[in-house]
Amino acid sequence: MNKHLVLTSKIILSLIILVYLFTIIPIQKIWISIQSAEIIFILMGIILATPISYLSAFETHYLTKIQGMSSSIFEILKIQLATSFYGLFLPGTLSGGAVKWYKLSKYGNKSSAAAVVVFNRFLETLMIILLGLFFSFPALFILGKQGLITVWILLFLFMFALYFSLLNKSVLNFADKILFKILPTLAGLNIVKEKIRKFIDAMHQFQNLRLKDHFEIFGLLLLYHGIGLLSFYCFAKSLNINLSIWEIGWIRSAMAIAIMLPMSFAGLGIREGTLVFLFGQYGVLPNDAMALSFLFFFRNLITSLLGGLFELKEFIFSKKIKEKEIKSINIIDNNR
């Protein structure tokens, strides 16, 4: 399918959902909810979110080391923030992953960068599902939604099985053989086959992770998602959404998974619709759920703009270097 058609479809879907939500939820009511929010809880939510990007960069650094990529934690942090910045304009998490891959490629080969991006996204998803499962047990039993708990369990078992498959040499080799049997032996596909092979070879590198590394990676994931949950909880408290951490926890995970689905533009509409529907199960007013979505977006916007400042600084710096190089060339030419 044409990529422009896909992008247009995502934008249209986001607009349809948002227009529908604003039709049933007056903007004035949403604005009143935001104005009534307790500033102390909003500040706490923003402050708690501060170390999230750093912890995420620390976890990604583990993966780049395994791939032999020469990048520092601070360089990865800048890449994470820049990815968030471009995510404001690009359609969804997949495009954000493309930006991250492009920037990481500067510190190693493209296959290794792709393996880091894919495996990191997979680990993120696994942790989100694990937390969703953990918090859903007490929260969903009260609602009598045992069927949803079963869905969480099945999702987790699938991701857990896939986790061990990705770290199993025999499974990756088998996938390699199957892919090359499926792909026809056309001259134009030889380059594609070579890239797939290099990517699978890069994925093999993660089998060198020690048990200690796995515990530390999942510890970092748990820590920064835990902080993210507390930040989200503070925003909910600021709007007097008096739900327990268990209820907030599984709703946050469900929202995160919904945003990952490549259905809308940058998660717009999907995020708001998910929160309105899920919080509605607990009697939370739609305008308060929408206000929470906007506060959450505002928090992410601050982080993204910081990434934009790093990008601007890098652009100005590289521009000055090019100007100096041109001046040096001109001086040499004049001397001749």
C-alpha cells in the first residue's frame, strides 16, 4: 500500500476520533477540568518524569555495548530526546524508531542499530504487558472482568515465549532458513536478503547477554516504567481522579499498548479514546479523562522540546564547522 495513503488514513482516523470526542465532550468542560487541576500534583508528575529518559538511555546502552557500538550514555540520551521531538511530527512509534535507527547507525553498522531498536522496542512492550498483567489482577477482579485478565495473561505468555525465541540460536537460524525459502531468488531481492541476514546476525549478538545483564536491563525497565506510572498517577490525582494505583497501573499499560498500534497519527485520538473508555468503567467523567490525556501530552511535550533544543544546537554546531571548512578551502585556493 502507498505510504502516503497509509499516512493519510492514519490522520483521518485520528481526526474522526478527536472530532467525535469533542462532539460528545465540550471543550469548555475539558478546559474547566484542566483549570481545576492541583498544581502541586502536576509539578510532582513533571519532576518524577525527569529521570525517565536517562534511565531509558542507560538500558539502551546495554544493548549497544553488546553490538559493539561506541556510544556513550549521554549520546544515547540525546538520541532518545531527539526521537521524542521528531515523534511530535511523525506518524507513530514506528517512524520514531526509524529516527532512532538512523542516529544510532552513526555509532555502528546499520544492522546493529536496527537490532538495538527492534530488541529495545520488544523489551519495552514486554515490560508494559508484564505491568499491565500485574496491576490487572486486583483491579479487574473487582470489576468482574476476568476475561480481560485472561487477555493480559495470553499476551504476556506470547511475549515471554518470543523473548526466549529471540535469544535462542536454533530458533533464529530456523527463522533465517524459512525466510530465505519464502523469498524468491530474484536479482532485485538479493540486497534485501543480505540485509535480513545481517540483521539476524546482529540479533544473534544478544545471546551474549549474561544473566546479570538480563536482570539489570529488566531492573532499569521496571524502574523507569514504575516512575512513569507514579508520574501518571500524580496527574490523575491533580484532577481528583481518585482511583487506586492498581487501577491506574493497568489503564496506563493498556493506553501504552493502544498507542503502539500503527492505526493513528502519533497516537492522537487513540490515546484520548482509550482513556475516556477505560476510566469510564470506574465512573470517571469523560472531560476529566480528556484533561488527563492533555496533561500527559504536555509532560511528553516538555521532554520532546528538550530534544528539539539538542537538535538545534547540533545543527548550528555542524553549520559552523562547514563554514570553517569552506573558509579554509578558500584560503588555500587564494594562496595558490
